[in-house]
Amino acid sequence: MRDKRVRVIVNGARRELERATTTHDLEQVRVRYLGKKGLLTQLLRSIPSLPPAERPVVGREANAAKAEIESRRPGAPTRRLFRWLNFGLLLGHPRLLALAASAARLYQASGLQRLARRTGLIRLLPGTLPAWDALLPPVPSRSERVPPPSLTPAEGSRRARVALLTGCVQSIVFGAHNRATARVLAKNGCEVIVPEGQGCCGALNAHGGDHARAVEMARRTIDTFEATGADAVIVNTSGCGAHMKAYGYLLADDAFSGCSVAFTSRQLFMSAMSSVFSDGQAMA
């Protein structure tokens, strides 16, 4: 029944897009489905509460409809610029994202954020920036954002050679988790590779309706990790892992289709590694 509700909402969005003939009509569709209380927005927010088997279907359908709406009605120039800065510039370039993280750390550690919130100055920021400030997580110090070594040797006899996804936002906010993941894998006989040049897996772009860049990031991620020759790709973030498991769907009509299926078959969540560790068998 829930799948039927999803399709009703998605098909409704597509029908309204087809009927929209003016800029005003398109903007109304965008607000109705993608606004703060929009139908697709509410649908995406409900995903964590859904049964696991239903989440991929709901996510795929909603993201596809969102991408269609964004392509038809991208919004005002300021909104397009803001989306490009986030989805194109920062998420597409890890070094620029690291610089932005340092600026955010200074903003928080200096007391500026606290002052702006206490005095109400934050409400004077244009557009959705006040909402983004509210969502900004505490950014750790630079020493805490240090990535794991590019190669962590296995302790004892090597059972497997694995590649670790460190992520984009994950590497900034939860760098310590990545280093801990590499240590746990090494202690359980895994040689851990952290591929250079890896960037965002494209999950945030896909959820934001930025389909073209999501596809580009998926291709780059597959290329980067396939080049390692690792037995498995380890992911310790649920959002990235779920999105990468859907690469086969995202790239179904792409030249990377065959590669994506092979890639996802070797992708493992860190939480699933406990069963691999406990059976004492090699992965290779």
C-alpha cells in the first residue's frame, strides 16, 4: 500500500509538470512538492521510519521526481548559485570542502556563531542560510579531521585487502570514526587501502535532485575503487552505503551499468563485517 502512495505522489508531480505552461505554474509545482512541507519533502523525511525493504523504492522514486522538477524549475538565480556552490563546487572538490570546513570551524570556535544566534543577527541572512546554520554540525578541530593512512597493514596473517570509503561530510565531521574503522579492520586481518582522489559518492546530490552530478560522482567512485583491486569496499556510513547499493539503478542506462552491478556486489557495510570476522574465514 505504501508503494502505491509513493507512485500516486510521484505520478501527480509528473502530471502537474506536464500541465505547467508558465513560470508561475512551474514554481507552484516546485513549492507544492519540494517546499518545506512539500509532498516529496515529507516523503523523503519518512524514509528512516519505513521498513528496510521499502526504503530503496521510496528513495529512488522520490529522487527521480525531484530531479525532474529541479531540471524544469531550478528557481531564482540566487538559489541556483547556492545549489552550484554546494553540489557542484564543494561536494565535487574535497580540498575546497576542507577549506570550507576550516572556515566553519573558525566561525564556531571563535564564538561568532553563538553571537549571531544570541543577538538574532542570524535571521538577517538571506534565503535559507539561517536554516542551514541551524543544521551545521559541530566541526572538529583540524587534528581530529586527519584521514586514515593511505595504507594500514593487516595485523597478523592477512585475510583480505579492503578499500575504505572515507566520504565527504563524513571525513570532516566524523574523521575519528574513519580512523577507528581502519584500526578495527586491521586488527581483524584486513589490509586497508584509502584510495587517493576519492570524493563524494553522490548521495547528497541525488537526494537534492542534482541527477547529472550524482551520476558523474557514481562513475568516479566506481573508477577510483575498482583501480585498487580490493576484495571488498567498506562503507561505515548508512547514507553513503544505501546510495552506493543503488548504483545499479542509478546507472542502469549508462555505459557503467555492468561495472556498477559488480561494484555493489563487493560493497559491504562495516556493521556487516562482524559476521565475517567471527567465522574466521578469508574474504579473498
